[in-house]
Amino acid sequence: MTPPGASEPDPRALISQPAYRLAALDPDFLLGESMRGVRFLLEYEKADQALKSWGIRSTIVVFGSARVREDDPGDKGRWFAEGREFGRIASQRGGALAGPTGAGPRDNVIATGGGPGLMEAANRGAAEAGAPTIGFNISLPHEQFPNPFITPGLAFRFHYFAMRKMHLAMRANALVAFPGGFGTLDELFEILTLVQTGKGPRVPIVLFDEAYWRSLIRFDVLVERGMIDPADLDLIRFADTAEAAWQEVSAGVLAAEGGARP
């Protein structure tokens, strides 16, 4: 009971406190250390639901340097042109179009890291084929803007590299790695390790421009020093044209699925 002459407590003092906020609408709570596991789940579930709504059953992951431009001279310009061509033919032939009416599941949809350069080239080729195409972007200190050829509604942004890599890997029917730097190497060895250890299916892993990759990594040294088995080198294929890359991908997918998909 309020003493005579005393003012009633003001309830606004209560509702203005963080404790009164709905948990789902409290950014301080959701972005705190204790909710890291929940944020992992949210990053998984949001992208997963969107991909399911598009009927996307499987992808072809294309990685490569963000520093390559269409008008670059020499090998760099050729890589861009071939990446664009690969995105186009893989989308046309692999099932990303899901039939003339767009009904049914979509397979082998081009998925990239969402950035510029060779990732943009692959997204662009897929878009020019009229297919949906995915960009899994990551928040960086210097913000990476998604390339404009990603399908609206399929441009995702992640805080956690681990969750981004999980989405890149979990639907992948193949990985095509164009020349690149640390990020490309990271994704390449992520998929290689998953396949080698049996934690992921044996999908085709195609390295574009054999001369580049063999000059960068001496895979045979790993065998010579006993770091991997000789058979592990069979996990890697090479291609020097978009058409050759597609033939390696399609042959590997057919072998893995017993010829179930054209």
C-alpha cells in the first residue's frame, strides 16, 4: 500500500529495462556470448528454408579469386570467360532449370561465395541461362558486396565461416575450383578432407587450369612423404575448358549416383 502523500511507482521504469524486452526482440541478448549456439542455428535454418522453398536439392559449388576481372588480359580474362561459360552450361544441362515449367526439384544449381571475380563469372553464366543461382556471402571487416548476378532471394550473408562452409558443402554434387587464393584453398581442402575421411560423399573435385594448380601445389609430394595415400590423388580432377570441367563433373555425378541423373 502506497503511504499517504507518496506517488505511485511509475511502471515505465520497468518496461524500459532490457529484462522486460521480448527475448526474440532483444538484440543485446541475442548477440551476447551465451546465444552463440542459437545464432549458429539461425544461420543454418534461415538459408535452409529459403533453399527448400526454391526446390534446390543439390548444387555445384564454384570458387575462385575475387580479384579477377572480365577485362583482365591473359589467363585471368580467360578464366573469367570460362567460369561464365561453365555456369551457363552446367545450369542448362544439370537440372537447375527444373524443366520447362520450373516444376520439380532443382539439381546442380550454381553456388558460389557470392563475391566478385570468378564467383561472379559463374553466377553470371547461370543467370544468363535463366537458372537460379546462389551466393553464400560472409561478413568481413571490409564488407564484401554480393555480385549482381545472384538470384534475388538466394543471396545469403553469414557471420560464421563454419556455417557458411556447411551450407556450401552439404548440398554439393561437385566442387569446381578456379584459380584463387586463401579462400579458394580453404574451400578446396575443406571438401577434399570431407571426401577423404568419408564424412562427405565422394563428389567430383575439379581444379580448373591444371598448370596453375600444379605450379601452386605439389600434390605428389604428399604421397612421396607418406602424408596421404596414392589413391587420394584420384579425388582430384583437372580441366582447362568449361566443357571439360562439365564433363568431369557430370561423369562424377553419374558414377556416384549409379547413372540416375543426366
